[in-house]
Amino acid sequence: MIMRMEKVWPIMNCLLCKSGDMIPATESYFAKVNDGYVIIENVPCYKCEQCGEVVYSAAVMEKIEDLLDHLEKIASKIFIVDYSEAA
């Protein structure tokens, strides 16, 4: 008999409160770019069940930086971008 193992997220302890588990989630990311603001919605992250601390992976941060570099070239005061549509 063959048993299938589903992928289990590695359990990480929160770096801030040290007691909560970090679970996969999505959050909004806020940034100030030049004289404007950018809100990127639905960004994948790990969020602490205890205190709500949010941590983004290196790959996600790299994509966010690419998005911000692109948006910096467009003149506007406020941008709202959906990560799942822009990634």
C-alpha cells in the first residue's frame, strides 16, 4: 500500500513574540514611492497566529521590489495593485 504525503508547511516560530506559529496567509503591502503611495493587495506571506507579525519570503520581496521599480516610473499619487494579477 502506497501512502501519499501532502506537503506540510514548515512550522516556524514568530520572530517577534517567540510563541506564535507562522502560518501561510495573504496581506496587503504598503510602500511610499517618491511622492506617492503603493498598496499591493493579496501578497503571500507568513503571519503569526499569536501577534499578527507578517513575514514575506525573499522571492516575494524580490517581486515586490520589481513592481515598485516599475510603478516608480509611472507618475501618480496612489497605486493599488493585486499581487496575484501582477506576479
